[in-house]
Amino acid sequence: MSETFTGSFTQQEPIPEDAIEAALAVLRHGRLHRYNVADGEEGETALLEQEFADQMGAKYCLAVASGGYALAISLRAVGVKPGDKVLTNAFTLAPVPGSIASVGAEPVFVEVTEDLTIDLDDLAAKADQAKVLMLSHMRGHLCDMDRLMEICDGAGITVIEDCAHTMGASWNGVLSGKHGAVGCYSCQTYKHVNSGEGGLLITDDEEIAARAIMMSGSYMLYGRHLAGPGPEVFERVKYETPNISGRMDNLRAAILRPQLRDLDTQVERWNERYRTVEEGLRGTPGLTVVERPEQEVYVGSSIQFLLLDWSEEAVQEAVRRCAARGVELKWFGTPEPVAFTSRYDSWRYADTPRLPKSDRVLAGIIDMRVPLTFSLEDCAQIARIIRAEVSAVYQGA
Ligand SMILES: *Cc1c(COP(=O)(O)O)cnc(C)c1O
């Protein structure tokens, strides 16, 4: 009898008890709106921003309604205008090109490598096409950030980092989100902290911070931000910055503050699971493990491997056989977009030529979530199942 996995790939851990207590306190006093504070009270959202700025070593932080919202207002805050072109990854999630489209700008996609990071040669070749790069650290893979910044600084390109999968990660000792002008994070259920929906943005630039705060819907209450610039900066921008309401509320912030204090522990727990799956997959015939560079500290909340140059039918067969044994794999090569879309050719509002290198890599990427509700034994079992089914298909069984 072959073994079957019975766990759920979409079940995250419950909200920690101290976060539930904090949420109940907010519900009991009823002041959920971030600017609805009692005399002398700072409010959960303002405190969250202050704590996250400290944690990341950033000057300014803003909490907002979602990660995608953080991306969109960052683009606008750095000065992207309708009709502008913005460089971004061909391999990313739909809200990334979506944020570019939402400000009336046009994505220019950069190829992806077999390491699942942005192709730096292609980026260098396209560097004269845009003044802004929306860099997505898709599925937590960090490119050589030193070389990327060299290319972008040399070409006068402003970098916004999409850190939806790299909260807690770093490159060469620098936290992800601290290389570019702005770092954006998601607090959505499937990311590294869970408030259902939510986003965070950090920057060291006072004008970007002031514009983002005003756009998020601060009205003239920006003085209540504990992680914002001084009033003189808002004086410079307040009449020309539209309110594009998208605040975070005190309830979500209350749930997030205790979770952020535990982030490093959670990262360790994800990585034990990731390494268990990775070890179990290493050496499987026909399967390429994505090697992680030494300079990268990653967060293994999901794992990817490649079935490079396999036929469509063979990949589908491997995915089907794993599913029959309870292992849910996502294939990025499906011709028709399903569930969360991550292929540049699904986003037809952008007029994009074919990207041959990305087509080859995307056709081979298999993706799997690694929720913290899995035990290490679960992870070992999952790897055994994938190994058996992928080998069987590869060897024509
Ligand atoms: C989830 C995600 C986002 C957007 O975050 P939301 O909070 O869902 O808006 C952006 N980029 C990537 C790569 C993501 O996975």
C-alpha cells in the first residue's frame, strides 16, 4: 500500500492567544478606526507602525489595507504617472502588475532565471526603458541584490521591493525591503503574519512617507503617526496629494503586533520544514531543486522545484498522481490561468512580447505551500510521495 498525505495545504496556525486578547480589548472599547483614540492613547495601528519600523531599522512605516495597496501607493509616491513604463518581474503574482496598471502605468516584464529570480542581464538590457523597478521577490527568492542595486543606481532607477514572501528574509545581512527606496509587505493569511488582509510599507525617504500617509487616508490627522515624518514635510505635500483611502484599522494592528514579535521564531520553524522537504527531494531523477545562495536568508513558507523541459502531459501526470496521494502542487505552466495567477501572459491588459527564457522556466515550475501546521514528519512524507510519483512519471512507469 502506498502512503497518502491527509493534511491541508491551506490551513495556517490559529491566531496566538496574546493576539486574540489584544483584539478583544479593541473590540471591547470599540475604537477600531485608527484615528479614533482616547485622550493620551496612541492606538494599535500607530504602535504597530512604530514597532515594525524599529524591527526593520527603517525611518518610516505605514500600515495599510493590503499588500497590493502598499505597492500601488508606493508607485504613486515615487512619482509614477499614467503612461509611464515600470519594470517588473515576468514571474510574480497578479497584484504586482495590477498595482502598475492601477496607476495607469505600463508593466515592462523582465525575464526569470532558473533560480526563479529576476534575470539581471535582461534587466540591464531594459534599464533604459523605465525610471522605476517594481521588484517582486516572488516566492521568497532573492536575486543578487548587490548587483541589482548597482544596475539600478547606475541607470537612475528607483526600486520598490515587493516583499510579500520575504518578510524576515535578508541578502548579505541586509533585510529584504531595505535595499530599495520602499519595501512593501503583505499581512494576508497566506503570508508570514496573518491579519486576514493588510499591508505594511517602509521607507527612509521623508517625502515618500508623507505622500504615502496622506494617500492612505490620513486627512489632516497625520500628526498622530508615530512612524511618520515631521509636520514640515506634510506642509510641502498636503495640498497636492490625493486621499485614496486604504487605512489599516486597530483590530488588525492588534492581531499583528504580537505576531511580529514572534517573526524570527516562525522563520526558523518554516525553514526546518522547508529543509526537510528539500532534503527529501534532492536527487530525484528529472527534478531540479532550486539551490539557495549563501548570501540569502530565506523564509521557507513555500517551496518550488523544476521539472525542466518535461512535456506538458508528463508534468500534468506527475501533478495528478501527487494530488491522488494528498499532495497539492501548483504548476505555473498551465495554459489556462487557475486560482492565483502568476504568468505574465495571463495579464493581457499589458501588451507583452513573448519571453522565451521565462516561458521555458514557467513551464517547469512546481510550487507547494509549506504551512506551519505541518509537522516535520508530514514534510518528510510529502517529499517521499513527490519523489516516488515524479520518478515514476520520469522513468515512464
Ligand atoms: C500576496 C502577494 C501580493 C499582494 O498582497 P495582498 O496583501 O494579497 O494584496 C503581492 N505580491 C506577491 C508576490 C504576493 O504573493
